[in-house]
Amino acid sequence: MSEIDAYLRQTCALTSRELKHWYRSKTQVAMALIMPLMWLGLFGFAMSGFIDTSGLDIDYFSYLAMGMVIITSLSTSMNAGMSVIWDRRFGFLAKLKAAPIPRGVIPLSKVLATTVKAAIQSMLILIIGLVLGLNLVEGFGIVDLLVIIVAVVAVALTFSSIFIALGLVIKNQDALMSVNMLLNLPLMFASGAMFPTSTFPDWLRTVANVNPLTYAADAIRRASTPLNDSMLSVPGLSLAEDMVLIIVSAIVVTAMGMFFARRGLKD
């Protein structure tokens, strides 16, 4: 067996282990769905009366629903670092470090498993949104769905690699949870996922323009919802340009995350 075959086999085995641990925890899966459902059912309908969408082809609920698809991917990815903490606490990480496998397999398998979880949960949120009244663009098809999936995967790769690397470097549960809480809301609100950035002050719009979530949210809205430029965060870009930006960001950040994760495994 070649080294590449062995690397892939070991990565698949650890990825499968992570996914089995996830879907066997019914409470964890349920909570991951309840939170976005509360945002859609309560916040989405409540804010519809305050966000003026008169003259537009989209209501605020549909706008938020597509944003929640991306936010679900973000939240799932940010929690990925906690699995590293628990593996270290229960001794499984020490066993992996002592096993005759490449160190890079350990963080890579966690990133891949998190990406799969994020994609599944985000698609479930899309289905829930449709049940609650999400308005999709006429002619929505398989290509548009693929755009949404690629955007979700890019967000998951970007942020899971960051937080898995942080979990391997920080090594303290309370410290990592503090970092999660510190970054979660700013990443959500300083993007176009929940509100059009046209309503932001100039300084916050500048922050949103360097947030990958902004471009991911724009991409899936361009592919799925009937809206005009006033509801887009970066109206000057096309769908293809949005996709290129988030895919390149995902590749670069994931590579950096894997580099620092391997350094964290050396300690």
C-alpha cells in the first residue's frame, strides 16, 4: 500500500469515527437544529415588521433564512475545537499521537468531519426555512443548490481549521469557550448574513467587507433568492467572484490552520 493510500485510509477512518460520535449523540444533533429554528421562527418573523422590504421581491424572513444557512455552518465549525479538548481530556488524543500515523491526519479528519456535519445541518435549515415560508427564486435548480453547498463547505473549512488549531494550541476548555463567545456574535453581526450591510455605518461596512461570511451569504442569496442590489452586501461583485473569494479564502486559511494544528500536536 502506498503512502498516499495509507494516508487516505487513516483519514477516512478517523473522519468516520468523528461522524459516528456525532450522529449517535441525539441531544447534540437536536440542539444544533433547535437554535437556528428559534432564530428563524422567532427572530425572523419578529424582525420582519421592522425591516422595510416594500418594493422588493424578498421578505426579511427569506433574507434571514439564507443567512442562517451560513451561520449554522459557522456555529458548527466554531464548536469543532471543543472536540479536541475532550479528546485530550479522555486520553484519546494522546493515543492518536502515539499511533504510527502522520500527525496531519488528526486535524484533517476533524476538519473533514466538521465540514460534513455543517453541510448536513445547513441543508436541514434550508428545508426548515422552506417549510416556514422561504421564498426561493423562480427556476431554482440543482446548480443553485450546488452553489449553496460549496459556500457552506467553504465556510466550514475556513472556520473549523481555525478553531481546531486553536483547540490544539490553547488546550484549555474555558479559554477556548471564551474565544468562541468573543468571536461568535461579532462574526455573525459584522457580516451580511443577518442584515444588509447598506444599513451599517461606514466603519462596520469596512469590517464586513473582510468577513468571509459576507461573501458566502451574498453568493447563496444570488443563487437562491429574488433580491436586488440594495439587499446585497457587495453589489459590485458577481456570483462567480463571490465564489472565487470564499473558495480561495478557504484553501489559504485551511492550509494555515493545518500548519498550526500540527505544531500544536508537537507539544
